[in-house]
Amino acid sequence: QAYEQSGGSGKNFTTSLICGNAAGEILPPFIIYSAKALNLQWTFGGPSGSSFAVSDSGWITT
């Protein structure tokens, strides 16, 4: 099952890191929001086992 949510007109960025292998195994996503602190409401309703983090830009920087 795929998850997608879109909308809004701001310039906020969110990064989703999705990993899989040739055997078809897929790890739960790692979601990075553009924020100073993680809002716990952002962690509800996503795929089971997802991990969440924040960065100033919403990008993977290291």
C-alpha cells in the first residue's frame, strides 16, 4: 500500500527515505520534516514502523 499526501502552497520540504533490495524487501520509511521540533501529530497514520526526524531544511544534510 502506498501513502501520499499533498496540498498547501507553502515552501515547506519533507524528505522520505525509502530503502529496498533485489529480493523485494522494503524497510519502513524514514521521514524528515522541515522544523525545529517534531510535532507528534505528524507521526500518526503513516506506514507501520516508520521513523521520523526534523532538520532545519527538511533535507538529508549529513
